[in-house]
Amino acid sequence: MQKILGYMRKAITEFDLISDGDKIAVGVSGGKDSLVLLAGLVRLRSFIGIDYELTAITEDPCFGGVPGDYSEIEKLCESLGVEYVLERSRIGEIVFDVRHEEHPCSLCARLRRGALHNAAVKSGCNKVALGHHYNDAVETFIMNLFVEGRIGCFAPKSFLDRREITVIRPLVFAPEVEIRRAAKREALPIVKSKCPADGNTMREQTKQFLAERERQDRGFTDRIFGAMRRSGIDGWGYKEK
């Protein structure tokens, strides 16, 4: 977990992600990324020198009309001393059973983000922390380039003026392999996704493409990430000295 804390501290410092007095809603899907993010933010609070509060929020889309079991997540939050909020919705039913979306991921993600933002505001939070990591950033850049024909990525930090909340991504320097190791070492209670499209998405295809390129050309992923930072797109630039 020490490596993860180092990556998180670097991101928080370079992108000014957290300030004294922040109340942060941590989006907890139950996957490894969000659980490592939550555990990391709890530990960082004890030594990073910034006074902030945490609330863990799970938005259950109820895929197949069946509520997910997040009891182990609730127990984890209790052990960490973090308030836990579980909100259920019909997003899974709307996307897959009503709309029958051919490409469901975009709509589902948009609806879930909106529900999470609303829950964060209702909980009195001024920031929302998401578990997107280093590999997610590169994959998003590649998908935007080859699927949408544009150069761009999600930002490490972005202000949503309609909600008056700031979205932060403290894991953006953390490689997925390190997050997976941390989740295993900490024995975090991962909740398996019940999404009907899980493992069969454009992101999964992009992940496999990057993995193959990395096998053929070591450092391929790092060079893309470096180009994103040097270009300064979407807030990825280096902090001015």
C-alpha cells in the first residue's frame, strides 16, 4: 500500500486535488480501484497534513432489477470510520432492459455519474473522488483518438459548475498492476460487477490493444502518458515551478 500512497500523494500535490476543510465523496463501486482509493484516502489523512472528511457513496444500478449485495463494503467503511451511503436506482434496467442500448457503456456511465454527483451534493460534499488510474487515463486517450477522432482525456481535476462540486482523481499516477496488488494485500472485499457488458466493452478491447503493444514495444504506454503530460491537454500539464 505504500507505493499507492506515494502515487496518491504525488497526484494530490501536483494537481492540488485536496484542501483543508474539504468533504470528499468517494465513489465506491465495489471494484478494486474504488476500494484502494478509499483505503488510501483514509490512510493519507493521518499524515499528509491536510484536514478533510470522507463519505463513501455507492450507486447501485441494480442490473437485472436485482439489488447488489454491498454488506461487506458497509462493514469495511465501519472499520475505517467512514460514513457509508448506499443509493439504489433503475439505471441498469433503463440502459439494458428499456433502452436496449447497442453501446450501453456511455449512457450507463453518464447516468451513474449524475446519480453520484447528486448523492454527493445531498451529503454536503464539495468534492467527488473517483478511482481512475494511470492505465485508465491512457486507455481513455486512445479511445478518444481512435473512436471519436479527437485528442483528449478526462481531467485529474475538474469543477462542475452546475453542481458546484469538484471531481478529483487521486490515483492517476498509480498503475493498475499496483492497485491490484494493493487490493489483494489488504484483502479488500471486492464486489464482482454484475453488468451484462462486463468484459466485452470498447475499454476492454483498448486494454488488450495496449497490452499487446506493450509486449512488442516496452514503454509504449509510458510514452503516451508522457505525451499527454507534455502537451498539457485537459489539465494534465506539469505544475509550474
